[in-house]
Amino acid sequence: MSLLDRDRRRLNRAMPINCDVKLGDIIQEMQEKMEDESDVPEGSITTDKFAPDAKAPFAGKADEANSVEWSSVQNKPTNYKPESHTHPIDQVEGLQAALNNKLSDVPDKSINEGKITDELLSRIDEHKFTPLSGNGNDADQLTGEGIYFNSGGYGLINAPRGNYGWMLIVSHGSSNGHPRGGQLFLDKEGFDFRGFDGESFTEWESFIIKNKVEHLEPIANPEEATVEDVANAYNTLLTALKG
């Protein structure tokens, strides 16, 4: 309730005559200030001048992450271990466009509105690369269509050579319900092929191996070479090719 003007004058007259302090004026001035400050714009009051412990009850939830000092965040975990999770394509910016670009060379019938069809997925799965580790892999057992390669530093049983770092490409079909196919073996020394019919395999056939003939020197002057020179060079070449 505001102080009436007559009450202000009555309080002023009640003060000693020689006193400059007028109680009625003081009370009225205080009331006016309180009325002015009661109409404070929303959001204009802050806790900047509060002591740290006095700010806590007003902390609540920050509007922005960077509006709270990291040291002031309570109950922080000691570490942040990544957890396995997935995201749909539409949550990864630019991923769908990148996938579409990768598919630019795939036949149109395998793409439906920028997405891989089940037909293409099945074709990829049928010809997938299969890494093999350990020392028990046997070429006689790898007759299913696909591409197999060594990933453990061991050779392949029943292969033409026992080198590691090999790759085996297998084609597979059937004739009257009888499995037939072929195997192409590759390693650092060259490549070899054999066929199979059921559980029977042909002998490995080696193809020309570059590193076995690249050290051979040609005849320096063929016009002056003797028959013996030509025969010796020919025999050297055959020996290298036969291994």
C-alpha cells in the first residue's frame, strides 16, 4: 500500500525541527523505487554477482553447451568409451550421393531410384572374396565358385607351389548333376591352371612365368651366330620355362 501524501507530511512534521532527515520523504522515495524496480524486463536478471554456492540452485539447464564452464559440470564420467551403434544413411550427410556415384558403372537394371537391388546384392555375394588363414587350407576342397586368398602367412595344400601370399580363383558349374570347374592359382612366381571333374583333378599346368626368363640375354648379333649358339640359347629358354 502506497504512503498517502498527508501521511508523508505528518511523518515529516513528527521529526525534530533541527533534523534534516524527513522520514515521510524517505519512505515515499523507497516506495517509488520499489515500484519502478518491480517492472523488470524478462531475462534481465542474472547471477553474475552471486557467489558460486549461491548460483547452484539457479543453474538448471543451460540453453547452450558453451554457456557453462566445463569445470562447473558435475557428475562427469571419467572416460568416454565408444559403443557399437549404427546410423541410417539419411543421417550421414552426403553418404547417399557418394553411394550413387559409386554405382555409376553398374547396369541400370541393378539400380532402382539410386538404391542397390536384391539382384545385384546376390551377384556380389556369389563372387565375394574369401580370406583364408591357418595352415589347413586345401585346394582340393576349394571347389565352390569364388576368389580365395591367403591372409595368415601359410601355403595352400595341393597347390603347385607352397608359397604364401597366394590367390585361388575358382569357376564352378555342373553337367548332368556332376560338378565341374577350374582353378587358377597365382603367387609371386607365376600362375597355374587345372580343371576338376567331381573329385578328380587334372595336373597343374604352368603358364609362362616372367621372372624365370627375364634374366636370359638375347643373342648379341644374330647374323653372326652359329647353329651351336642358337641351339644353346634355345635350350636355355626351354630349361627356364620348364622350371
